[in-house]
Amino acid sequence: MICGRCPGDDRGCCLSAASVLTSTAKKKVFPVMDVQTILPTQLRFHANRMWFCALFLFSASPAWAAPPSAAAALGLKPVQDGVVYELVKDDQVDRCTVRDIDRSDWSGWEVVAADGTMLRRFADTNGDKRIDLWSYFQYGVEVYRDIDANFNGKADQYRWMATGGTRWGIDANEDGTIDNWKVISAEETTMELIAALATQNSNRFAALLASPADIENAGIRGDIQETLTRKAARAAVKFKEFAGSQDTVDSQSKWLQFAATSPGLMPAGEAGFEKDVLAYENAVAMFESGDRSGQLLVGTIMRAGDAWKLLDLPVLAEKGEPIAQAGGNFFTPGGTSAGAAAGSNAGDTKTQILVSKLEAIDTEMAQTTEVKDLAAQNKQRADVVASLIEAATTPEERDTWTRQLVDTVSVAVQSGAYPDGLARLKTLAKSLGQSQSPQTEALRAYTEYQLIGTEYIARQSPDADFAKIQEWWLGELNEFASRHPQAPETAQAKLQLALSKEFEGQDGDALKFYKQVATDFRGTGAAERAAGAIVRLQSVGKEVDLEGTTIQGKPFRLSQLRGRPVVLHYWATWCEPCKQDMKRLRSLQARYQRAGLQIVGVNIDNSREQAIAYLKENSLPWIQLYEDGGLEGSPLAKQFGVQTLPTMMLIDSKGRVVRHNIGEAELDDELAELVK
């Protein structure tokens, strides 16, 4: 028997495979089915060719044929590289079992470990006697699958799930390479970006860029649409050159973390926007390579359907190998929307000339590869913005251009593309301090706060003492709050200070800061979060309630669960530690079932759809709450002032808080004591 799919001279391995099949069939008579029964066709991703052919001859249902051996099934590998899934040691393979899938709508096999942990699943989901779903598990939870969506025997979709993430890639030509992302989070987009740079893979990068259709479907029109489309197209062309010209992100580089402020919304009805557009600006991807670390300024990441897409090339903060412009595309002054707004000042010829110069500099910067050239261009850009400040005819214009100067210089300094910019920010802050007008006071506070954050990043060199930097940063925030007690930025500074005290276990000091924010900034979102944090920190031994809606939109009150102990778990799909907590919570719920333990999940993703998609793939047997707003704006987060994830609260059967912030490792002991 020859399957016709063995590469090169290995086609004869089918004879060996046939003998293996005979021995494993235990004298059962079964037909040789279609050779496309179990493997996707990307054979180059798999290592043991004899087993390839053997598995090609397996059918997808026990009704058709004998199941494969555990060794054969475990020899399969995911089509996509880098999938983290459970591997079985050679001496444990024989202890694994292959069993039939117990579902009425699917047939095929599952591989389980000796302790019953699920390892693999190979399923025929449409009844055509061909495997079209290849699933891989980690700790008994499915984390990845190869999918033959058009049932032609070739994998054309790849999905990560559970602790593996949320990615869903489409392989239109079925060559093993992802052509487009149907679903990918902003965090995973930056992870893929680091991987594309590390491998200098232009196709991998191109799949992350917003396509003309993405921009069109997002409801972006006119000049902004044209600008963004042109940027993305240029980035695709320039990537190979950019990747090859830098060595900061090398083949050993690994993604560590996504960093950004909360996303912003360009509302429908603004010039150039027919629909709401959600985006991050000045997002950063942190990575490591060996014993060093670095930062990549990703810039703008725009939501397109269920995927987050890039609009331009990144900027390397470590060595300053930049290609992208320093400004944003939607919200950062100097970006697309700000530029459009500035251009509306058509009656002022001088302003028009300066804005044209600014656009020309931005175009030139997008094509620059030399660090020294970019530093000069950033200075030139800052000089033009300074001239626009002088040319402003109204206080509002002057305020807008000043904030643009602060923001763009700040971004350039943090990216390593304008080393002298820090001194410029300090000079600007000092000059603003010479005026006593209320509007200048607001600008001065804004500038000083941005300056603190900029210098905080600039001080973080690979050999820096982070503890000392942290101490300096907290000291600066304290002094800033003293100088500008009523500035909006002070509310944010004090929330940061309070959170740092919480981490240090100094709840009393944290309460002082929270109470100041709640009192001094009444009516603001910061005050709401601070008030909630006060309730949480003072809740131990007290009855509490939480009111909101389930992810399905039904009303819920925590008091409905009186009589049973409750774990309140705040989580998001981008929080990996939260996902790890969920596995432990499953176990605890089963262990304390007789005690009536209830778990209530509180999802604070920015998108309900993202949370729903995750829960469809990772069914959790407990209540899930959701309200719009994310970590900073969700009413569910504000009620207890939750500022960081994961956060868990333990509540007894009488509705009283036992621990207002408990770690997963401590839960078992606390629950054991609670249910005695």
C-alpha cells in the first residue's frame, strides 16, 4: 500500500505502516479509507514519516476502522510553530490511551494520559469519514487546533484558545502560512510583531497590517482613509529592509508584555469617520533576548472587526532603528485626526505653511533609517510645532499645539529617537512655570506629568537599578501632587501612589491617597475608582454587595448567593495570570462543592464580543458578569476600585469579606478554614 503523500524516497514507508496497522487492529477487518483521513497536508511540520503514512490509513471513526496507537497519535504536531501544548515523555507513551470521541455529532479519537488528562483530539465534524479537526491540549484544556474548514483534507485555519490566547488565523491558499487574522487581540498582535521581526518574515508582518478592506469596513473615509491605506501599504513594502537593517530584535528575541494606556474611541460623526473606531496609540511591546531586554514602539493598533491591526512600521526604542513617525493616527496630537483639525484653519496662511512643513517632515521621517537623521528630524518637527504655538491666534489653538509638542517629543524620547528631547521638555515645563494664568497652569501640570512619565521610561536602561527608579518615580509623583493639588493629572498620580502602597501591603497609606482622590476630584472617573477602592480596603468583616449584569445581559446581585461562600474573580482575556487562576478555581469549585462554593467571574475586557468568544471556547461553570468600560471605566471594576489584574475577593456565606485581595495560592487554605 502506498499513500501517495510520502516526501521523496520515503514512499515505501507505507509498507512498514501497513504492518503496524495489522498488529494494532487486533485481527479486525477494516477497509483502507481515503488517505486524507487524519493528517493535514503540511507534512513538513511533522517529524516521524512512518507514522504519517500509518495515520493516513486510519479512518476517523471506530465504526470504520481500528484506532491509531497512542504513539502514532502523539507523533503528530501542530501546523503552526511555537504552540505550547502537553508533550509526553517516551517512557509514558505506552501508558496513554486512545478512545472514541463521546459526541453524537462528531466521530474520531481522543488521546488521554494515564491519569485521565486529555492530550489530543482528532475529529471528523461533518461525517465524511475524514479528520478535519486536530486539537492539542495543555493541562487537560484545549489550547490549539488545526481546522480543515472546507473539508478538502487540508488545514486552512489555525486557532489558539484558553491559555494559548485568542488568535484565529486564516490560511487561504492552504500552504501552512497565515494570510490574515480573523481574531487577534492587541496584545497578541504585538507578540506576532516581535516574532515577525525575529524571523524577518515579511508575510507574517503583512498579516498584521490593516488592509484597505479593513480600513474601508471600519467606516474610515476621505483623506484619513487614504493616509492610513498608504501608510500600511508602505509598511508592507519597507518591512524586509527594516528588519534586515536592525539587530536589536534578533532570532532569540521573545515577546514579554504589551504596554499601553487604555484604548480610545473616535466616534462616528467626526470628520472622516462613519463608524466608531477603537484604537490604541503609542502602544509598546516589551521583549527580551538572552540577558537583555528592549522596547518596541508599536504606535497605533486599530480594531478591525474581531482583530487588532497595525497601521505602520514600529520604532525600536532600544537602538532607535525607527521607520514610523513619532505621532499617532487618531488621538495623539500630530496624528491623522489632529492634522486634519489643524488643516481646517484655512484662513491663516502662516499656519497653513507650517502645517504643510509638518506633513513634509512626517513623510520624510517615515522613510528615514539613520538614527542621527531621525534625531535631527524630531528636533526640526518640534521647532515647527513651536512656531505653530507662536502663530496661534486663540488660546485654544495655543493649547492644542503645546500639548502636541509635549506628546510628540515625549514619544520620541521614550522611543530613543530624540535623546535631547528630554531637556527640551524640561525647558518647556520651566517656561510655562513663569506664567500665572489658569490655562497655563493646566498646561504646566500636563507637561510636568508627561515629563515624569517620559523620564521614568528614559531611565530604564538594561543595567539600571529598577528599585531606585521606582523610588524616584513615586517621589516625583508625590511632589507633583503637592505642586498641582487640583490638576486632573494629580488624580491619576495619587491612584498610582495608592496602588503602590497596596502592593507593599500598606493599606492604611493607600487609603489616605484613595480618600484624597475621592474627595478632591468628585464627579470624575478617578474619584469613582478611588471610592470603590476605599470600600474594598475597608470591607474585611463587613457585608458587601455587587450589582451588575451577566455577560448575557441579565441582572445580577451578589446578595443572591447568600448562604454560600463566594470567590469574586476579576479577569480579562489579555491577562495570562487570570487564565491560570481559572484552572485552579475549577479544581477548588469541585473540591468545595458540598460547601456550596460559588465563583463569580467579572470580565473587564473592552469588548463584550471578545469575552464571549473566549468563553465559547473555554466554558466556565460559573456566573460571568460584564459591563462596558474596561479596567478604567467598567462600573463593575469601579464598585470595588479594581485597578490591576488578577484581583480576587473571598466572601463568606453571610456576605462578609474574608480577604479583599487574595492570591490563588492562598485560596485553598482560606476556604478550608472558612467551611469548617
